[in-house]
Amino acid sequence: MTLKEAGEAYLRHCRLERHLSLNTLAAYRQDVAELVGHFGPADVGGVTGQALVAYAAHLSTARGLAPATVKRRLACARGLFRWLARTAKIAADPFDGTEIRVRIPDRLPRCLTTDEMARLARETGGVSALTRLATLLMFATGMRVGELVSVRLGDIDLDRGDIRIVGKGDRQRQVVIPGEQLTGMIRDYIRDRHAAGRATDHLFRTDDGRSLSTAAVRVRLRRLAQAAGLKRTVTPHMLRHTAATELLEAGVDIRFVQRLLGHRSILTTQIYTHVSDRALRVAIRGADVFGRLDRSDGGRVCPTR
């Protein structure tokens, strides 16, 4: 079996048996294409651990890919060869006993400030009900943009105040609609937008009845941010990051935030505590409590030598 044939078989396995999302499958297809392009028409049994180490170096140096991209390419390749070994298509997994380290620099998630989020929420000039509701829903629930456009009318229970979300790997979770104001906005939107029949049962749809795309949401959000006077580009994932950070800073238990975001591991959620810690440091330093004591009597509380 050639590597190309193995890659196609693995993608079918991911689609039919693992039920991965379309976005994940598209990313895996890119990863498999890169692997096949590098090794050419090689037999899967001929790929060695040493060759994979060289492949990782090629991705970083010759291709100049970002560390996160290199790590994802290797993760897909690792999954492919693990599956080939498990299904006895190769004698052994070449990744076994092979050490490949890709260091990703620590980077905090990009969030909006409370003031920036408030300006987005208050902006009404030329903003459609669809754009406004989509923006507030992503911020209020922390759902991904792909999850947002996949929400169907049957997933929404306005009496209970929750929405059923189908996330990565077809994992389902419930998110809470926080408050009557947002619940009322959803109810009004459904009444007005879906009154003339339903070409699609998706919550968000275009004027001609088709379900809204993730690209369309990104464009609408970018225009909303410009109208609100925000100087930086705002993305749907920034709203997800902002939701998590705001909840943690409001004192919500990290385990609840984990469930809301659909993180499989709480370690993924913990990165937002670093954002909260940074905000805490800025607030404390800005308060300058020792400076206030110094200014009260003219003497330094912590004198320098």
C-alpha cells in the first residue's frame, strides 16, 4: 500500500468511524497531502522513524512552518501510522521509540477588554439582528463559530434557557442562555427571520434561506468591530477567549467553564487563568497602594537604601 492510498483510507476512517467535523477533516487532508508530497510514492512500510525526524526538520526549516502547524502535521502523521499498525497494515509504528520535539512558544489567548466587548454589544448603527445576535451568542456561551452556524432550531430550548451544541468529534454539550434579555432576542429573531418558511432549519441563515457560513460570520464581526471603533481585527475565537476570561474573572468555577467550552481536559481551560492572573497583576500595580501611603504623609513606606 502506498502512502497516498493509506492516507485516503485513514481520512475515510476519520470521517466514517471517528465522525470528525468537516473543519478537522479539511485540516487532516492538508496534513496528509503534505506527508505524501514529502515522501512521494513510498510504500507505507518503508517509512522509518529516522525519516520522520527528517520530515519534522523539513517542515520547520525548508517549509518554514509555524511550530503549531508543524506539531499538527506530525500529530496527523502519528495518528495515521498508529492506525496502520493497529489494523495490521504495517508491521510496526515508526513513531514508536522515535522522539520528535516541537516547542511551541507560550502565548496567551487574545481577548477583548471589557470596554471593547461593551462597545461591540452596544453598537447599533447599521447592524443587522443576525450580526448582533450571533456576536452576543458567541460571547455569552463561548461556542466556536463552526458550532454557532450549526445550531438548528430544534437544538434551542427557550423555556429551559439552553442550547444543545455539537462540538469537536461530535461531542454534545449544553450551553446556558444567560438571562431573559438574550432569550428574548433569540425568540424575536426566530419569529421574524423564520416567519416566511424555512428553507433550512439552521438558526442563522442568509436572506435566500441557506445556512450561514463561518466565513460570513467572520466578515460580519469584522465590520461590526470597525463600526464600533475598535482598532484591531476581531475574530470569532477572540469572543470565545473573552467569554472564558470574563467568567473566570467573575469567579465562576473553572470546571464549569471547561464544560461550557467543551474542553476534554481542564488543562486546556487553565490557560485562561493565566490571562486572569495577568489582569490581576495590572490592576494591583495600577492601584499603587504603597504609593498612596507614601503620598498621605510625605514619607516612604518602603524606603530605598
